[in-house]
Amino acid sequence: MIPDSEFGYELLVCRYAELAWYPGADPRAEIVSRQLGTQRRRWDTVVIEVDPEAFAARRAFGDRSLDSDLLHVVRDAPEGWEWYRDALPDPGYPWRYVRQAVHRAAGRDLIEKRRRGNRIEIRRIGPYPDWVERIVAIENKPDLDRSAADALADQLAHDVETALADEVWLATEATGDRVEPALLRSMPVEAGILTTGFAVEETRTDGFAVDETAAAVDWLPSDLAPGDPGGRDPETVTRRLEIAERAYGKGWRSYHDTMRPDCRHFELRRAGRALVPHCAAKGRCPTVRECSGSCPEFSPEPPAWRTRGWPIEGGPGKGIRELLERRRGRVRDRVASDRDGF
Ligand code: SF4
């Protein structure tokens, strides 16, 4: 049994993907994020398979995401000094917005800029690399029942049709022996099925754990990428890059930005090789929505905790944030340094 909200399950799937991608095959360099997509469709878990060498070059542009305006500037910035309006493609919207993006990009050291008379010239710090190889979307449904299966079938069919991702999967927890085959059969045939076995009888924590063997492939997905490499229109290519950039900046551990690790009841608990949030007041993994300042049991950590270095310097809230950020950075380092390992 997975007792803790779809959110808790989602974190376990993210950690599994980080440990074991590609399921049932040779490892691939990847970064994992969650809750990304387009206005119309938000995916639970997103795996970005990367070219490690190009990924290392991407790191030269910093640890933060590049949004669409910055990408427009950084991708097309010229090797030598040029007036930005000559160098960049027509944006299709007023140039003054591009000028703002030029200033922002220069402020983050993503490009160089100088003023010549009343013209702003730019040049690149290096070519923006082609680091994204494939985008994989995973939809998480720990308890797959008939209504969830029907809703999911529609969403996955949409994913297959738009081919924004290269591959889509359903992750579901094996309850009893197997997930009911009839439910799985109602999924689009192109979607892969990953059956997780996170629930374990004997753990020190809440009865679930994750490691690299914690899931099995029930059905392999089809490749949704167009056969011809130039088959995606430029708008789709840009949208995919924007998603990958958001995944790069956000990772999957950034829930501390929206939850309340500064609440005295907030803990991180070990679930096998994952750390997941736990609310001591509720006795379970809280949802993102309930773990907020309006939570009736919210209780700010006492100021003394922050000053006494208890149990982590800066107080538990700050310590938890730093720990999660460090882990996100460590994943980026590993992917970039494993250039020869994949
Ligand atoms: S008591 Fe509320 S705010 Fe505090 S950790 Fe639990 S869910 Fe979050």
C-alpha cells in the first residue's frame, strides 16, 4: 500500500527514474523533474535524456533555467560583436522586449553586451549546446481504478498525438499480484507501463521504499519521435527546449519552495534510497496543497532552533532546503562528469 497521496508516490517515481533510467536496459544520462509541460498538459514526472558532453557545456550557462526570452537571445547570440537586431531572428513581437531580455541575459553572464553609439551589441560566451536528446513523460497513478484508467487513457492519447514527448509511460503500483490486465489494456498501445513495487512490509518508516530494482517494465512504449530528424516544427522544438530548461533548473526536489520545511512538524524521512517529506503532526507524507501556511497544524520552528545550530546549522527548515539543493546540484555534477560513462 502507498498510503501517502499521489505526491509521495510521484517523488518515489522520480527517485526511481534517477537511479534506474532506462528501465530494464542500459543506463542513460538523464535529469528528472516533475509537474512540467504545457498550458494544456502537465506531466507528473519528466525525464530528460541528455548528451552528457553537451550537458556539461550547458552548465557553463549557470544552474538556473533559461526562459523562452532568454533562449531567444542565447541560442542566436553571434560569435563576434553585432547589433542585437541584426544578430537575432525577428521575434514576432516588439523588439523592446528583446532588448530587455538582452539586458537580463547580460546580467546573468549568459552573453556579453556593449554599447556602440546608441546601439547595443552582443556576442556569445560560447555556443548554446544541443544537450537534449529525448523527453520522456511519466504519468503516475498509484491506484489505477476504472475511472482513473479512463481519464489517463485520454491524456496519454493526447500525448501520443502531439508527440511533444518522445515517449510516454504510465507508472502504477502493483497491488496484490498484478495490476488488473483489463485496465492496462485500455491504455494507448504506444504508452509504456511501469509497475512499481515501492510498498514493503518491513521498513523503519512508512512502509515504502525505493531502489533501482523497485519497478518492472510491463509494456515497452513506442518511440513517438518523427522518423525524420527535421520532422518537428520549430515551434515544437522550442517548446521542448523550454520544458527541458525548466527541468534543468527545477529538478524534482524543489518542493521545498512551495511546502513548509520551516514548520516544526516537517521532516524528511528515508524511504529506501529516497528522502520524502513527512509531517509528524499528520503522521504521513503531506500533500503540497495542505503543507502551507494555512495548514491548521502549521507551527513555525522556534527561533532558538535556528540559532543553536539544531540539528543542522541554520535550523531544520533552512537545513532541509540546503540539503535538497545540494542533492540537485550533485545530480547535475554527476551527469556532466559521466561523459564517458554512458
Ligand atoms: S503541520 Fe502542516 S505545515 Fe506543518 S509539516 Fe505538517 S502539513 Fe506541513
